[in-house]
Amino acid sequence: MSNAIHVWGSVLQTKHRVQVMGPVSVWPTIDTETISCVDIVNANRRISVHALSTAVDISVGSIYMMKHRELGFRKVCAECVFRHLRKEQKDCRMGICLGHFIRAFLERIGAMDESGCIIFLATKGISQQWRQPSSPRPKKAQSSTVAGNATLSLFFDIQEPLTLEWMFVEATINAIVTCCRTFEGRLKASLKGNNQANRYEDAILLQDNTRPHTAKVK
């Protein structure tokens, strides 16, 4: 039995020689040759890791390690783009928006908008004066447009415009001024004649610039 095994072993050694393999190709290392991908990145800043791996014939893991650890690259958003929501998020947002169509909720909202205007209190009729035929022609001084700058605030609700508010250059526009003096004061006072002030006891003020929801207003 042992003689037969020895014969078969000698036959296999003569017919099937063990071929010595050459140098095995390993994963490319990070050297001056593989750093050539920097030129490709500089030419196209939005190239993906998979596209760069195909271009330089290096694995995705090696490309990722080179860009982040060795070269210090990182991806940032280059422009303001809309965020793509999932279907669940879109359905949730649609449900919240549909809930705002309740008329009782819309009637509580008092919105406002601001716009910069140039206003001169002195009209042309008021600025006229008498002159004699022999008196010299008056010199008209050119008025500065900065002196007439003002901010016009329009308050309105679901039914109609409510009131106007002028704020000139020296006025400070913040949340406390808007909520206390304008909305709770003049706005409610202008509605007393129409018996509409009661429906603004729990009103919600929407304003674009100031932040009334963060102001400490009693």
C-alpha cells in the first residue's frame, strides 16, 4: 500500500510541476505617480470617487484615502440648491399645509410687509411763497433723498388691509416695537370702531424681518 502511494506521488511530481509565480500585483501605494489624480480633481471639482477611480485605475478605497487623508480634500456644496425630500417627508409637509386652510386659523393671522419709500412731508403747495415783481427769483435748494427715507409697514389680514405704519430713519425697528407699539397699540385701536379688536386677542403676527416670536412681550 505504501509502495503504491510512493509511485503515485512520484508520477504527480513529474507531470505537475509547481510553477513559481512572478511578482504579485498588490494595491497601489500612495506615491508621486498616484498623486497625479490631483490634476483631474482640479480640472473637474465635481468628479465623483468612482469616476476618479476609473480614470486612474485605482481602487475606490485607495482614492478615498488619498483624497481625505493625504491630500485633505473634502466635498462642500458649491451653490444653494433645493433639498430633495423623501416621499414620507413630502406627504407630511402636504398634510401640514392642508391643515392651514382651516378658516378659523387663517382669520387669526395678521401679516405685515415692509417697503422702503421716499416721503417728503412738505408738499409743493405748502412750500410756495409770495414774491414781488422786483424781488429776485428764489434759489431752490436741492433736497436730499436720504432725509426723506422711511419704511412703510402695511398690516393686513385675510379680509382687508388694516393699517399703515411709517418708521423714519431715526426709528429702531425690532420685535418689541412691532409687537407692543404697532400691533397691540395702533392696530387694535384702529379696529375698535369696526368691532374687530376682539378677534385679535389671540392673533398671530407674521413679519419678514424682525422676530416677534422671540421677543419677550407680555
